[in-house]
Amino acid sequence: MNELIEERESLQKLLYDYDENIKTLAKDLAQEKEARAKDKETYESVGAKILYEFEKAKPESNFGYLKPEEHEALIGMCQSLKAEEDANEVEEEK
């Protein structure tokens, strides 16, 4: 009888340890996803800035090699960067 009680207690402890491990891994995964989302946002922003500077220096450039949805997204980011740049210029003039 004591063996069964000990086995049950050891299984309960094992299950508890597994649950704690799952909670820790879920927390780590959430943090990793958040970090990767921030990285993605940073890379997209850098890409848009590079494209904006390139387009500003060479407006006749052809970006036909990009997929239409990617081109539209980058153009949208470029437009927001242009608006940001224009707003900064207006503030500097004040």
C-alpha cells in the first residue's frame, strides 16, 4: 500500500514539474515572439528608409521586380517617411 502512495506522490510531483516547465516554456515563447516582431518591424523600417533614400536620389528608378503588394507596402512606408521628413523640416524652420 505504501508503495502505491509513494508512486502516486512521485507521479504528482512529476506532473507538477512538467506543468511548471510548460509554463516557463510558454512564457519564453511569448517573449521570443515579441522580440521577433520588434526585429521584423525594425528591418521593415530600415528597408523602407533605404528604399526612400534610393528613390529620393534616383526618382526614375524602376521597382518592377518587386511583387505588387511588397511594392505598395514599401511605397506606403516611404510616403510616411516623406511626411515625417517634411514635418521635421517645418519644425526646423520655426
